[in-house]
Amino acid sequence: MNLRHGRKCILMLLLAASAPASAADSGAMNPPRPRPQNSAASEYTAHSADGFDQSRYGIKSSLHLFTLGGMGITARIGAERVATTEPGYFPAELYDLTIGLGLRDENNIA
């Protein structure tokens, strides 16, 4: 056996020793967590480029409304405010409101 094949054998033995004994054992160590039905987030971003400063504040949420035939129906709501320090033609404040309806099952997202 040459050195190259010996290294491969050692590597394969190390990988086999570090792997779980079976798929059932690996599932027992880390059971899958269910996906949360509702979520909420807030965010803040600041950009600065050659005298054009921008601050962005926002909130987003996703709310589970009901289940219809195995498909989850959710509402998505978001609001965002963009403030700039640029004088002139660009607006000093911009607002964005987003409202959406989502459908999701095991295989599809709409």
C-alpha cells in the first residue's frame, strides 16, 4: 500500500468514527424543531455615501391566520421609514407600508 492510499484509509476511518451510528441516533440527539407560526422583527440601517446620509427604520411581522386543507394562510405586515439628510430634490422622509397574504404547505409557497 502506498502512502496516498494509506492517507485515504486513515481519513475514512476517522470520518466513520465521528459519524453517528445510525440515522435514528442522529435524530434522537437533535429532534427537529417546528417552524414558528408567528414572527416579528425590527431593523435599523444607516448608509453614508459622499454627503448622502440615509437612516432606515422598519418593523415586520408575519401572523398565522388559519389553516385551510393543510395549507397555512398568513398575513404579512411591514412598515418602514427612510430619512435622508440630502437637501434639494430628494425627499427628506419616505414611508413604505406593506401588506401581504401568503399561502404555504409542505411543497409550495405563494
